[in-house]
Amino acid sequence: MEVFSKLLAFSFWEKFANMHGMLAMFSLILFGAGIILYFVARKSESFIGWLKTALILLFINITLLEIAGLTVYIPYRAPGGPRSILKASEETAWFHTTIFEHKEFLAFAPMLLILVAFIVVSILGKNFNNEKVSTLRKSVIFSLVLALIFVLIVAAEGVIVTKVAPVS
């Protein structure tokens, strides 16, 4: 019971930031499912529908993740908030000017990559395993892996910044 009372004691923004992190962790599950289903669909076209479902769920998850990230940006930029704390010292200013700015721009790429992968799988449909479209098919796994790498980088950058100046 003490665990729940401690969790409920978090501020709204702390809870919201934690939900944002939970969405990021859930995306890793969906990335794993997407990568596995890509290779399973190569062996059996009956899994192409599952791959499409995993990709659209991943796209929705990343879109919600983006919306939550943009929303959590409100207290980050508030006067006296984490951004002000970071920029107040030369030793920590680079966390905002380098890491956070990089995170801010890189975060949109995974959403677009996954949308493109979903569109490619949807268009190819039953022709997914046709060797004439192997380049398009390979773009799906390339998009999944590159988007995963970007999400991992963005998440790591978010954790680094939050450890120095948490949202409260």
C-alpha cells in the first residue's frame, strides 16, 4: 500500500513524464515484434497482416510518445524549470544546447520511418516476398532498425537530461 501512496504523491508532471517513459518502453516491445514479424513474414505471407498491425501500433505509439514529449516540454521550458536550471551554469548548459536540442530534432524521424514502413508493407501486400520488390521490402527492415536506433538515442538523451534536471 505504501508503494501506491508514494506513487500518488508524485506531481502531475512527474506522473506525465513517467507515462511518457512508459510509452517509450512499450515502443521497444513493438519494435521487437515488428523486427521478428518482418522475418516471419519472409517465410510465410500469412504473417504480413500481423506485420502491418505491429507497424501501425508502433506508429500510433510513437505518435503518442511525440505528443507526450511535446506536452512535457511545457514544464521543461517554464521559468525556473529544468531548462533554466541547465542554462544557468556553464557546466550544465551543454545538456540543453547540445543533448536536448539534438533529442528534440531526432525524435520526429522514427515516426516518419515507421509510417513509411507501414505504407510499403500495405502497398506490397501479398507481393511482399516477391524478389522484384526486394529493395522495397528491405526498406522496411532498414526503417525499423534505424527508427529503433533513433528511439534508443533519444531515450538515452532524455534520461541524461532528466538525471541532471528532472521535471517536477
